[in-house]
Amino acid sequence: MNKAEPIRDPKKIQELKEYLKTWNEKYYCHNEAEIEYSPLPKMKNIWNRDNLILAFNRLVTNPESTYKNYFRDAYSAYGLALSENIALLRKKKSGYLPGKPVRAFFPKANGLTRLYTLLPIEDQIIYQAYGNVIADYLFSNKVVRRRYKKTVFGNLYGGDSSLFFYQKWQNSYSAYTKAVKRAYSDGYPLSYLILL
């Protein structure tokens, strides 16, 4: 791509200012009155059977293999009797106490180590179940959702019916780069695109 050149034409500068204002109004919410506040998520939904099963499935489909490699056998064993294990977990609802985590240091390529906290499998399920409920709550907010694939392309929530917690970033990145290319082909310089 070409090096950005300064804009000197006052008409073009005004056009860019208007475009930026419109863009900000469309994708960002600066006015407090525009923010829609929905009721807080119902924490009782965390213990919902379907949410706990979804939480387990999202643990199993998590692409982060470093952490998951230490639990493959436990996931397989727990999954063999998933309905029964979830039923037993739900019975602990009123007096659930988390298990003791294990701290492990994994070597990094640069010779240092990275600390991982390994949680017991039921703690992982509960932790993910909380994540599901909170993500659903945030995803229901229009201000948050309208930024998807426009100003943010990574770590986008997959939705309440997806086995994967996050959407594939490659698809979001593709939509994002199309928007950048479209703006560039419309005559906006690279220096302006950086402001987006």
C-alpha cells in the first residue's frame, strides 16, 4: 500500500470529518442516553441443566490445546456419563465449594516459564457456565453487538446456541478487511483508516 499523504483540500477535510462523525455515531455510543440497559443476568440460569451441558461442550471444543491436554482423559471419563454427572453437579448447587487448583509452570520458548492454574473439571464447568450467562447478557446489548466485525474482529461471542464460545476470527477479520478496503477505495487515505 502507498504511504499516506496529508490532505490539504478543505472540502475533502470537511468530508472526512463528516464521515468520521457518522461512523462514530454508527459504531460507538458516546451519548449516555443511547445506552440500553437490560436487566442483570439471572444467576440462577448458571445451574440450568442445558447451560451446564453447554459449558462442558465448550470446554471440550476449546481450541486452546495446551491447557486441554492435561484434561483429555478427565473430559472423556466425565463425558461418558455426562447427564448423570451434570445431575450430581446440580445437586451441589446450594453448598458448592470449588476444589483446590493446581499451579503448574510450563516452559516457554524463551527459557522462561508460564504459570497455569489447573482447575478441577467441575470448577471448569461452573466457571464456563458463568461465562455463558454473562456473555449472553452482554451480547443482548445492541451497542456491544453493533461493533462486531466492524471495529472488533477477534474474541467475538459465538452466541448461545454455538458449541464454540467464540466465533472464528478468520471470518470476522475477512469482514473487517473488506470494510477497510472499501473505505480505501472510496478515497480515504491510510492515515484516515488508522483513525477508524
